Amino acid sequence: MQIPKAPETGCAWITGASSGMGLGMAKRLADAGWRVAISARSTEKLDAAARESGGQIIAMAVDVTDESAVIDAVRATETEAGPVELAIMNAGTYTPVDAESFDAASVRKQMEVNYFGAVNGIAAVLPGMTERKSGHLALVASPTSYRGLPRAAAYGAAKSAMVSFAESLKFDCDRLGLDISVILPGFVRTPMTEQNDFDMPFLMEPDEAVGRILDGLARKRFEIAFPKRLVWPMKITRMIPYSWYFPLIARVTGR
């Protein structure tokens, strides 16, 4: 598997990087010679990763829902490590949503973190990338964006918005000489998936997921979706009518 080549100047920036795939990507890129800025709200975990990296990783604590704080964090990062050449919008949260306990605040929070958090990050780095005509944007979405699934009304909606956002932005990125990728990993063993109370098909370890993501970024793929055993059945469901889809998913998930 390939890893994106480290630039002579500049750095990578990863949000949601205090654990799981985000931290795994940061460490793998740092080992490959990248300067990497990592962001999350947990300063303790970020600082520990920075100390262990020998100077390759920079800790930048920030709440991605705070637009001005994100801009300030990017400015500080670029002052210390050079322009952001690879921005991976990985911050995310998940809370199940169902009709019996519907909570608009929970839906709003998931949209703010999962979608607008990525939008804030892109707004902070895109002007510089556009001016340089160089840079790679990567947004971590989910196969839940392919079609609605039980209890994922908020999470799936945010990830669907992210995919549509990336698809639309790609036309401009192509014209401006920028790269953009949307990442759709299946179930990965992370703190976020630990709360799931159901069997997760084709559950992957973080190291395997990190390898697949970085390989896709190195190859400049727009869609980085895996594992295929999960992704392709989900894609196929988009072609079947609702009268078949709803009974099928209800039977498969027990909902």
C-alpha cells in the first residue's frame, strides 16, 4: 500500500485525531516524513502523541464547530509547519436516533460536528490551497450516505451532505488544480463504534483502515470506500425500489 509523499514544505492537518483512525493516520504520515498537525478537543491525548513523535506531530486543540477557532488553529499550524497540503476532515460523533426518543438537539449536534465541522475546516484551508493551486482535501463520510439506515437519521444525513458537498466541490477543485477525496469506511473498531449494540459486519481494525485510506489518498482517488463486501451491497440497494428496500433492511437489522 502507498502513502502520500511528504512535500518539501508544508504539512498535513487531521481533525478528530486524538484516537482511532485519525491518530493512526497521523502517526503513519509522520513516520513517512510528514509534519502533521492534529486537532481534537482532548488536549491530553494530542499532547501525548506530539511528545512521542519527536517533533513530527504538532498538537492543535480545537473544537471544529467553532469556525473562528478553526481558522486560528490553521493559521498557527501554517506559521509553525508551513502551508496545509493535505487536510483530512475526520472529526465525528454518533448518537442513535429513533422515533421513540427523538431529540432535535442530538440531531443538530451531529450535523454541527460531522458536517459543519468539516465545512469549517475546509473554509480555513481552501483559500491558501486555491492561491497556491496545490493541496488535497479529504472528507471522512460513511457508507450510511448511500441509503437511509435504522437509527442513523442524524449521522447518515450528515454524511450524505458531506458526500454531496464533495461531489459538487470537485468540479472547482479539478479546475483549480486541487485534489479532493471522500472517504467511506465501513465498521472500524474505534471508541465511536464501541457504543454500537449490534453485530457490525466486516469489522476492521484501525491499522487496516488507515492503510486503505492513505493508499487511496496517495492514488488521488475521489471515492475511497471499503470493505467492498459491505460497500457494494449498499450501493446496489440504491437501485431497488422502496417497496423492496424497507422490508429488506427491516428484516436484516431487526428494526
